[in-house]
Amino acid sequence: MRALRCTAAAVVTGLAVSLVLAGCSAGGPGTVPSAPAGSQAFTPYRPAAPAAKAGKGVYVVTGTPSGQYVINEYPLNDTNNSAPLCSINAGTSIFPGDLAADKQGNLWVPTIATPSISSVWEVVQYAPSCGAQKTALLESNIGQPGAVAIDKGTVYVANEINPSFGPGNVAVFPPGYTTPKRVLTSPLIGAFVLAIAINGSGDVFITYDNASFHTEVLEFAKGKGSGTAVNVSGYSVITGITFDKHQNMILTDYSLAQDEVYAPPYSGAPTATIPLVTGSNPLFSKLNKRDNTMYVTGTTGLNVYSYPSGTFQYAITNQMGKGGAGGIAIDPAPHL
């Protein structure tokens, strides 16, 4: 029996929150094969050669007409809705979650490779500008990777679920490790882990479902311990999380179509809200290195706003699939 991969979208049924991925169907994109016994049979897939050298830009996950996925890199500042600078084609792999770029410009992609014999949960590193596949972080015995964050060379992988399809966790890969040195877990995680971000103090934050299937925020101080619930309010269904250079925590609210901004020490109602495009079903938000532009993905594509004013600037829809945009990474990566 196949289990649903559930990261990108959320729907509210009564007072409970049920997480579903747009396009979930047994056996196709949006599904998770049974947990593999090992990864010995895995042969890494290779991305297509880039159409052109990309340079700095914003990477976004989108779909193809055949139901596969592609990662496109777009210019950071382009109001002309230009075609992608380059693309990474991922063949038959299942849609990844949220992406990350490191300070060297490498792109990190949480995904599931699907060779003919077995399936492998992994995080794949690509060279800058849609370059060749490099390191692969092995996740098959830990969990299904859904999002990535990087701090001082250490890669933190938010696993949506564990290999037995139980509650998610965070795997920690110090530099040079391809298997995790440790795994962060918490009894507060009742189901799925959705997104991950690290503030300037090295504290690791995730958005997750509690035991009642309500989305909440959890903090692992300095990337250690068993986690503490972050007592914030004023949101509905949150998917994404990020921080600005002033250490304000920004939650992307799928249900209310807004970004909610919380000043330290992250308690109570938001100190500001940023309305997002109506009907865009926002998933993830990321800031540029100058901290003055916010890029938000959702079903309408990639929408760009001024920050912190929240003024809408422009949208990117060129070569976006029918489902819009999902995971996102900015190069150069901010705050690293």
C-alpha cells in the first residue's frame, strides 16, 4: 500500500487541518513508495544540461505536463516574466519539498529517486547554475525529506515522516557527512514536518502538525534537545517559515494568504502581516540577500513583494506548470 506524500498544500475540514499535496494519487507524482530496505540498488539520476549559464537567481520547483517536476532558475530582479535562466530536469522523481542554497551557490534538493528496483529518500546537491549532481545525503533509514536549511556548513533536513510513516524529524548532517550525525525528534510532533529555518542564533525552527493535526511552530535551541513549542498566535494554516536579518520570524499562511511577521522573542500575535495575492495558496517565502525583496511560491506561480512594506512588485509564470510553484531557494543565500 502506498502512502501519500503530503507537503505542499493544506485544506481545512471543520476545525481540523488535513494536509494534502495537490495532485496526490496512488502510484503517480505525489505518492511515497514503501520504505526501502536499503540503498544499494540506487543509481543516481543526472540533471539535464543547463540551457545557459545562470549566475545568481531564484530556484523554484514546478511541474511538467507529463506530471514530473523541474527546477527552474529565474533572475532575481526581472519584471519581464522572462524564461528560466536554466533548469534541472528530474525525470521520474517525485516532487521535492522546500529547497536551500548554500553560500557557495550549490543547490540542495530534498527528493525521492525512483529507480526500477527500490526507492531512495535523499537530499541531492547540485553545482551552481543548474550544474551537475554532486553529494547525495542518504535519508532512507531516517525519513522522507521535505525541506532543507543550512547553517555554517551543516545541513538540516526536515523529514516529513519517518521510514515507518510515523511523525517527522530533523536530520543533522555536519560538513562531510552523507549520513546524519544525529536526529532531532520531539513528542510534540504528531504527524508531518513541513518546513525548516534557522535564525541568526543557530536555533532551528520547524512548522509541523501536532497530534490534533493543527500546524504549529517548534524550536530546537542551538539545534539540540527535544524541542519547545513556540507560543505564537494569529495564524491559520502555516506551511513556510523564514527569518529576516533582524531575526523576525516570518510564517507563510496557506489558508489566510498572508505572511505573518513575529519579532523576537516570538510570542503572541504577529507584529505585522503582509497580504499576499488572493487565491495564490502561498507555500514558502524567502528573502533576498539585501533583505528588501520577498519571493513567495504558490499555485499562481512566483510572486515578488517589497519587504517589509509588502508591496506587490511582479509575478513570474513563464514555464511554470499548471500547479504553480513549490519549493524555493535564493542564490546568493541570505544570512549565511
